[in-house]
Amino acid sequence: MRYIFFIIFLHVTLFASAVELNDQERTWLKTHKKIVVGIDNNFAPFEYVDNDGSLKGVSADYLKELSKILNVSFEIVKDKDWVSLNEMAKEKKIDIFTCIVSTKERKEYLNFTKPYFSFPMVIVTNINSGFINSLEELNGKTIAVIDNYTPHQLLQRFYPKIHLVKTKNLKQALELVASGKTFAHVGNLPRVIHQLKKDGFQNLSITGITDFTYDFSIGIRKDDPILNSIVKKAFNAITQSKHEEIYDKWFKINYHEPKSSSVPTYIIAIILVVLTILLMILYGYMREIRARRANEEQFRKNIDWLNRSLKKANIGAWNWDLRTNIITGNLVYARILGFEEQEIKLDAKDFHKNFIHPDDLKDVLLALEDYFNKKKRDCSATFRIYTKDGKLKKVESKGEIFQYDAFNNPLVIFGFIVEV
């Protein structure tokens, strides 16, 4: 949808600032009636324009905070595409961006605050493509990227063997992948999840996590040192609780949080986002291997990739062989239970008896029974465990049947576990 060019002023009287400004900075604010902000109008949930023409998303909330702290008026330019906005910034027609990633190219005309949110850069392919272990595996392939966005700049700089197809927006990039015209799209995690959910690309899946991250900051025109100082002071005055409030508003996953948890909500939310993605990847891979036999070497590479991803995300993985009643787990699972850095092997009866808190064991066994009787779609439970050295932890565990026998009896359950 096209929007006519328009400017919105947030009218706030210019009185005393909520931060300690020097005389030069106060004079700058009095003599500059507006600060021009560049907004990408199709970058939900970070920043976007709704049907009424109102600015929404993370940027709107941060502008509101900066407005309260500094008592300033913002002129918001939101009818331009991202390429045009960056050209305006180079021409000194844009003062700040509220939601931008620092790159080598952008540092030529912008300064940046410290990052306030960080998200992994992910790879999206057809659901039947299998795991992508690294960006090197995309060499020689055609990848859809949004013109002048961070992945475009990074891939162009560090992976010249990847063939890039530039698009105007994320929907267009995903449509190219869905139609088979390009092999993959590389983009940021929340944006991809939002678009996949919004447009229902049933044949697409997140099949890889790269080493790159989106570290979102406020970008400020480089030629105005006083404005730089003012914005950075205002940004630093935003409280940690306000950062967390904005994060929870736009990215929090709805789940029941244990009352006794001492882990910050936003950290648990990040872990559960990664957990959800890995479960999606695992489910997609399970569907694939049921349809055709996987090559043994490729399977080994995929397992290696999954283990490295789980370790990076600090998520424990466990495997319960119902034939032998033995539970094995990865290195993170071992650490959660208080073991040394090694894969562990436990008898399920011993695990239930020696590690699960006796007051929680009944609920855990009941959850298992409901799952086997198909009363629940997955095997999930939140419970307390004792570590090897006697410490008490609260964990959340989710799993599902990974393998059946010829008579449709469950043989192996595979799952994940995180501390909460």
C-alpha cells in the first residue's frame, strides 16, 4: 500500500530536559524546532505504519521515551523506502534512525548508540531443503535479500560467491523462495517469524542460524556532534526496566512463567524463541526423513549442526530409548544436572528417583501418561530437579516421540530442557 508523503509532529513544549545537558546542548535544542527521523514503513514489528497512518512498533516506543526525556518535537518521514531514506541520511536530510544496525557502510555517515536489542540472522529455505550448517553452504546459490538491508551488505562483503537477488521487501523475498526462483532468504529472526505467520508460507521453514546478529541501535547523523551527544545522553537515560517493557511488548512469547524463577523474563523469552525454532527445524526434518532415507553423512552433519546450535543457545537436549530405558543427553543437559563436560547416560528409573524432586515426580509421570495416551500433543512439564551435587533447580522440558516400531509403538522420545 502506498502512502502519500506526510510529516507528523509530536508536539511537546521545550522546557527543562530530563537529562543533564550542557549549555551548548540546551542551546541546540532551543534553536532546532524539530529532529527529522527516518522510518522504514514496512519493518514490522520494529517499525511500521498502520492503516490509519500511525507509526507503530519498537521505534514508536523509543521515540516516545526520547520525547519525554528531551522534550523535543520529531518530524517523522515515513513515506520513503529504505534505500531512499539512507540516501537522505547521506545528504544530511535525516537526523536519526531509531531502529538500525551498525555496518561498515553506514558508519561512513552515521554514529550509533550502544545496541538495545540483538537477534540472530537466520536462513529460510523450502521446508524440504534440510539443515543449512553455515553460510558457506550457500556459495554458488541464489539468495533473496532486501535491498540495502544488513544481510545484503554483509553477504555482499563477506560472501562474494553467493548470488544475491535484491528485493524491495521481506514478503517479496519469501515469495521468491516459496516459488523456487531463489534457494533461500537471509534475514532477522523476529521479522521472519512475523512474516511467515502473517502470510502463511506453508512450504518455508527456518533451516539455519548464522553467526551474524542484528544489533539494533539508534543511528545519528555523523556531521552533528552536539546532536550525537544529546541523543546518546537521552538514550542512556532510558531505564533497563523500560527496555525490558518494550521488548516484552513486541517479542515476548506467551507462556506460564514459574513464580519462583529468578531469571529475567527477556532472557527466558529469548531462550524459548530459540527452542521454538529448533523444534520447528526438528519437526521439518522428521517429516523429511519419513518420506525418504537420509544420507548417513548428511545426517551426521545435521546432528553436529544441531548440537553446536543447542550449545550456543544453552539448551539441553535429551534422548530417551524406551527399549533400554536409557536417557542420554548433550553437554548442556549434563551441565544442568551438574555433571562434567561430557555426554551422559542415565537409567530412566534412576533419573526419576534421584534427580526429580519427589513432590513433582507425580506430575511428571502423569504428563508422560497423558502424552502416551494421546491426551496431550506433546510431552511437556515444568518441575524441580536436584543436581549431582544436591543443588535445586527449576527446569522446563519438552519432547515428542521421534521413532515408532512397525506396530506404531513408541521407541524413542527426543526433547529439550532449559533452566527457568
